[in-house]
Amino acid sequence: MENIFFEITNMKEVSQIIDHAEQHCKEHGSRLTLKRKQVLSGLLQSEKALSAYELVDYCKTVFGENIPAMSVYRILKFLQDEHLVHKLNLANKYVACSHITCDHAHEVAQFLICGQCQRVKEINIGKSMVNQLKHSVEEVGFRLLSPQLEMNCVCKSCISSAA
């Protein structure tokens, strides 16, 4: 398996994010089970978006857990419904929300995806820009189903490596 994980030097930070996510779930009447924590941990520790099958491999390698792919998909759906992860539709992969520990509302999430190394960065755009986009879409006879954009980019590291 290709090494898709980076080493977290501050495991305390990951633990704090998981604790915050667990509290978030409790406040919404749901539970962040051990397996859900393990899947979320994999996304938090990855620099790249991960597929369900990559998360199956992660859980097996890191935790010695054999979680079936269908279970990982259900876990990802739960995490997505709790606004803890985002699904990148074009790649059919998932990333941890960069705002898990925030207690305030954010703008609409957009994703910059490096076409060379596959790193993902979440940014936000204002609702006025989304409304403008929605209006443009409707003008040509379409209806916007999701304002999420996934943009092909090249990250600074890859630009520097090419220079």
C-alpha cells in the first residue's frame, strides 16, 4: 500500500479534535463510537483525501481492526451528516472538516486539490458569491444542487519542487 499518511508530531492535538467531535455528537444526540473515532482519526492524520478502502487499510494497519468497506461507508455517512467530514464527489474520497473544533458558523466550503500530490485544502467562500453562482446557473436553465466546488490546483510544495 502506498504511504498515504503523514506522521502527526502532536498526537495530543488529534486527541483534542476527537474529543471535540465526540462532544459535538453528544450535543446532537448521537455517539462517536470507537470505530467512528478510528475512521475520523485516519482522515485527520492524512494530508490527502481518502477512499473508504484506504480507510479500511488504515484501520487494519494502525488499529488491527478489520472493518468491512460497507461499515466504513456507513461511518463516513454518519461523520458527513454530523459535519465532521466532507465528501469530495469527483474523487469519491473524504477529508476531515478543517473546522471541527470551531463553535461558530462558516461560509461555504470549497476544496483545492493538488493535481500532482493530491493534497487537499479546504477554503471558504462567501454566501454572496454562492448566490451569484446560483443565479448564473439558474439563468441558463439549471438548478444548483450543491454549492461545493472542487478545484484542480497545484500546491506550493509541488510548485517549489518543479522549480
